[in-house]
Amino acid sequence: MKLNDFINLHKNEKYFDIFENLLNIGLEAKNIVLNYYKNGFDVSIKQDDSPVTQADLASNKYITTKLKTLYEDFAILSEEDIDSKTRLTNDNLFIVDPIDGTSDFINHDDEFAINLAYAYKRKVEVGVIVVPAINKLYFSYCDNFSYEYDQTNDEVTQIKVSNKTTNLIMLRSRMHAVKSKLVDYLEKDISKTIPCGSSYKGCLISKGEADFYFTTSPNTKEWDVAPIDIIVRNAGGLFLDGETLKPFIYNRENPYNLKGFFCLNSTDLLNKIRQFKELNK
């Protein structure tokens, strides 16, 4: 289905107006980011020792300025801005990562993304992930389905997680090796482990091209995962807290995901993780 046809078909649905605005903002931010990607950029190191580029800052400025214009009473939590705790008393929150996978962007591996999400009363209701270098966008809103938009062909397609319970494809970060007894426990079910950058991992699981990934790291934040959460869930998968195995809540005082997370294709895999946790209490 062409994008305009999709918009005309769904425009009266709940939260669709917010989705459409995030879609348009994401597509324009994509152009800003790709201009730097193709023509060069400076890199700085932030206080937490993570890199930031001119493209991160330019994308962030465009996105947050546009959101403040459209929704002046809503709060914004962005990786590249000082966190104002006034957001904690606001039911409406935009969660923004202007470039997720800055190291991927710097390394020109094409697997960086732009993460945009809207949360109402601590639950993500709209998620948009733009993958600029491959000209694709992934999205979901409310309790709807999840979709891939191929901008090159102007084609919107519904996506679903795989139904695989064996011969699973596990994704891992390009930057950090997976060191976990859980991987050993699931070894007989895993056929392949593939490195992949940024929130694009969640997109691949949502469209059934991979089956799961997880992290035990306490260093990811709400903006790294918010759009993945709703896109994976509405594609039929699971996105869960790494310790409690319960759904995430957002607009927390501390935006760090201190216990990591699981991004899974099925309850079958979740049950195996529960078994592992029981055995390792």
C-alpha cells in the first residue's frame, strides 16, 4: 500500500495524528542526518565518554524544536538535552534519540537509526524508527499492527515476528560481546548469532528476520528502547524488563534500564528464559 493510501485509510484512528507528525519529523530528520553522513562531520566525546556528532545535535535540534511547536504542553526526554524532571508530572511525553547508534553512524555501517516515541501515562502509544541509510522506516501506534515503510518504493507493509521456536537467530550489539550463561542455556535452540547496530535490531525481530536479543547492561536508556517496545509488541513479540520479565513503564525518574531487557519473538522463548532464571536463583 502506498503511504498516502495508508494515511487516508487510518487517519481517524486513535493517536494517528501524533504518529503522522512523528513520521514527517522523522523523515525530515533523516535528510538532515544523511547530509552529514555523506559530507562529513565532527565528533566530540560527552561526559559519559560516549561520542556525539554534529549530526546528532542537528537532528536533535530539528526534532525537539518541531515537537515543542506542535505540542507545547507535552514534555520531551531526549538523549542530547538536559533531563528536566518536570516531565515526571506530565502525562504526555515524547522520547527522542536523534541518532541511535552514533558509533554505527561514525563507522559508516548503515545500521544507525532515529528513535521517536510518544508515551501517555507511562505507556508507549506511538513508536517510529527511521533507518536513514537503507531508506526504511518502522512504526506502530496504539494497539494497532506494526509496519515497515520502504520509502524507495513508497510501500507500507504490515510486519510480524517469526513463529520459530528452534533454529533461532539471535542478534547482538556490534559494540559489545554477549557474555551470559543464558546463551549457553539456549545454545541448542540458537542456529546463528548476528551482530547488528542500534534499534534496528528490534526492527529485524518485528519483521521476522531475527528472533531475539537481550542485554544485561544497565547502560541503555528509555530513548534506546521506547519505539522498539511498541513495534515489537504490536508485531506479536515481547519486550520485557530484564529482571522482572514484565512490560516496561516509561517516564521514570531514572531513565536508565538498570536491569537490561529482553526482546523476543514468542512466549515459548520467554518460558525458556523463566526456566533458566528458576534454575539460577
